[in-house]
Amino acid sequence: MFNKEKFSEILLNIVNQYESISDFANTSKVGRSYLSKYINGKISSPPSPKVLNKIANYSKGLITYEELMIICGHINSTASIHNINLDILKILNDEKTKIYKSLNKNDQKIFNSLIKDFNLSILNNENFDVNSHIDSIVNVSSKNNILNAFNIYNDKFNQYMQLVLSNTCYIPLLKYIENFDNILSDENILDHIYLPEDLRPADDFIAYSCNNDKMLPLLGNDDIAIIHKENNIISGSTYFVYNLETNNVDIAKLIKKDSSIELIFMNPYFPSETYNISNIKVIGKVIRAENKSAFK
């Protein structure tokens, strides 16, 4: 269960380590208004694991990612998958220590700096050019040794991260959309849910928790639709769409015409709606409802 009060207290303590909430927001790359809402207890659902990872990394040691995950209810302290992943990450850290000890003192400092930059690049979804990073460090006397050490660590990292991904395959769950410029932005993500193995890889899917009964009896309020990200329209299929005219999202069966699209809802109390084709942005095709193949 999400401990909203405890999370607010922790966030406030972290912000107090910075000049202002804006300073922390800019450093962590988490939206200022988003942070403010949590500090003031205005959001009842927890941030996504991705956001918690950013907060933990810039908390100046006040809190760990695992502690935030527990406080926010994503895991409990005895979660088996979580414990497995911690074991995997511990092994990876042990491997890093072995590589570190194989270097001389000067190269050890450079190696640690390199790994720190590498981890930050992963956190920020940035490309990492190891050669340019090494060249940017002054007085590198043994570039080949450090490069070899990094490559060994990178191989181990990829190997163990594959194990982590095999244990935790989650997709973002959306509900109330606040940022329409980027549907998958952090403020739109309510939670993360487990994706069945037959639907992987997870990168191709999102989930949406309905906030109306337009698609009853197939989908009602709070029912979850599994959506495959695609933008091609096949008339008669059901899609998750963003309506630029109403500034809202909907799930509906689409009928494509020459210059317009008709949105058909299963619930007879909601009449169909027709819009100019340029005003309907398809986010993805609905393929399952509450993990049952209602749309296939």
C-alpha cells in the first residue's frame, strides 16, 4: 500500500537538501509541479519505479531505491522477485569490485568515475561513448587497461540485466492523462503491471485503466485494457486513441471513412462520434481486457 504521508515527508527532506524544489526538479529531471503535488499529498497513487529511481539517485543518500519502492507499495520487503533481483544486482556489484581490485590505484579512480557516468547515462536513457569519456579524463596513463576493465563490466552488466528483465516484465499503466504532449510521461503513469509472457517484449505494450463505461460489457470503469502500440487503423478494430478536438483519450471501435473516423462505443447509452481524421491520434490497438482475450 502506498504510504502517501511517509513519501511526502521523505520528498520534503530531500528537497531541503537543495536550494529549492525547482533545483531538485531540474537536477533529478522530475517535474516540479509533479513533486509539489506529492509533497502536499494531492496524489493518491504512487510514482512509477522509473521516477522513484531518479528520486533515489538524487536524494543525496537520504533514501534508497528499494526503500522508496517499499514505501510506495510497488513491492513488499519479502517479495520473491524483488529479492531475486537484489541478489542479481549484488552479484554484479561483486563483479565490479573484482575488476576494480585488478587495477592500480590511479586507474581505480578513473574506473569508478567511468562506471558512475555509465550508470547515469542509463538512468537518463542517453548513449554512452566509453572512448570519449576516457579521452576526456586527464592523465590517463593506461587507457587500454581501463577500456578492457570497462568492457568486462559492461558484458557482466548486460548479462545480469537480462536476468533482471526476465524476472520483472512490467508495462506502464495509464489512467488520468495530464500531459497530452507525451502520453507516456511520468505524470500520466498510475502504476506498472505485470505483462504476460506471451505478449513480450514489454516495449511494445502499455495498459490503460478505463475511467468510463463507454465500452461495456467488454470494458467498464477501472477495467484494464492491454494495448499494443501501433498507429495503423483497421476498420472495425478497437483502439486507444487521443482526440485532439476534445483533448481526451478514449477506447472505441474505429470505422475509417474518406476524411473522417467514427468512434463506436459498445454501450448503447453512448452514441457514436465522428471526427475529422486529423483530430484522432491512434496510440495503440486494444488486444486484451483484464488479461482475457476479449478483443482478439
